[in-house]
Amino acid sequence: MTSYHQPVMLNECLEGLNIQKNGIYVDVTFGGGGHSNAILEQLGPEGKLIGFDQDPDARKNIPNDDRFIFLDQNFQFLKNQLRFLGIQKVDGILADLGVSSHQFDAADRGFSIRFDATLDMRMDQSREKDAKYILNHYAEEDLHKIFGMYGEVHNARSLAALISKARVIQPIETVTSFKELIRPMVKRGKENQYYAQVFQALRIEVNEELEVLKDFLVQSAEVLKPGGRLVVMSYHSLEDRLVKNFIQKGKFSGEVEKDLYGNSFTPLKAITRKTVVATEEEVKINNRARSAKLRIAEKVDE
């Protein structure tokens, strides 16, 4: 489990879920099973845990436990998949967003700037659109938008123009060739940060991560029982902003809607006033925890 992916803020996630021994829980980012196995340890014989993961490699980590059900699905389909299992409401939902350590370390997946590989970045290998397709086929203005919005790249317009001109001469296909192409765009000493921002933008577009997250959050509020907990861990500001807005407002932009008496139409209430972050001790052991932000919410009475 730990060689696949070291679970981040494990104890904080378990506390946030407020696990009831015979409850029904969902881990929508099963991955290496670190969080799931810890949840199973706290469940009683009548408890149930459903794990979602669209990465075929995650199947290798499925626990031999009758209380566990694995679904090789994107958590965008949370509500429908639960209904297919005959489950209408659950007691808690956990989401550890982002890319697992295993996916970054798997050189052939194209997620990491450390290895040469085909520019892929698909979490679901059945998707047709990969990073290579985006770089070679998206219009220049769309590339500008992706790098600016999803990667917060400071020279996104110039980067998009460079890619648009270069691909006419030769298709952009590998991590190494892409890094060499955009090297002139990078400030000296900021190479890794710049590449990380660019790769993040591509990964978000390939996997439609922000739209999937929106769908998931709305469905989570619908399937949680009153008093049920939503625990979400994000790794960049775009994700965290969506989670924060939905918990506070019940939507992703605009002001909170209220009735004639001033009561808010929000399905969730925040359990933690501020984001929970990893301790210094955990960050020393697991560097990935450094950027993690945890938010915990509870379903209000219907």
C-alpha cells in the first residue's frame, strides 16, 4: 500500500468522517487503498465501504473483505453507481483528489516531468483524448486559456503561440521533446515550477477534473444522510476554491441563496472553519502532504 501511495492526513480524514461502525461509506479515490483499509478497520461486521477508481492499476490493491465493494468507475457517476447497488444514502464520503504517487512514479503514464514518455496523462486509459492530442490539435486560443486558467502560467499566451508554430513542423509527442520545446519560456532557476504548472494544466484538461469535481460535489450532497460527512482533500487552489464555495454556498459562484426568513439554502455546513493542513512531521515523511488542504462538511437536516 505505501509503495503505491502514502495516504495523506490519514488520521485527520478518519476523524473527519466520524465513522459509525455499521455505517455505509464511500472512498471515491481508492488508489492504493490506504484510506480504505483504515476505514475498514473502524467498521463493524455490518458496515460497508464502496471504493471508486478508474485507474486499472488500483485493482491490484483491492482488500479481501466482504464489506468492501470496488467500482472501476469515475466518481462523477457516484449517485448512479450507488443506486445500481441499491444504496440511496450513505454516512460518509472521502475524496483524496489529484494524482497518486504511483501514477507520478509510473514513467509510461506521462504524468511526471521526471521521466521521458508519451504525453498521455489519462487517469482513465479508455479515454480517447490524451495530452498529446491537446498539444497537437487544440486551437492556439484554447491552449492559452488552459495554461492560463488551469496552470496559472504567467506567459500562457506566448507559450500557446510557440506550441502552435512548432507542431506544424513536427508533432509534439513525448515529455522530453515538449520540455525542450518550451525551455525558452522558462526563467532560469524556475524550471521545475514552470513545468509543473504546465503539466498540471494539461492533466486537468485531459481528465476534465474541475467539471468532474463539480458533478461529484453536487451528487455528494444528494446521497449523504443528514449528519453524514464529506471529507475532501485537494492539492491546488482551483480545486480547493470549488470545494470551499460549495460547502459555504451550495454552489460554485455567486452569493448564498436565502429564503424570506434569511435562512440559507445550503445542503452542507462546514465542520472546520479553516482548511486542515498536514503537520510538519508528516510533511517531512511524505512531501506530497505539503500542498494538501482538507475540508470537512456535514449534511444538514433535510
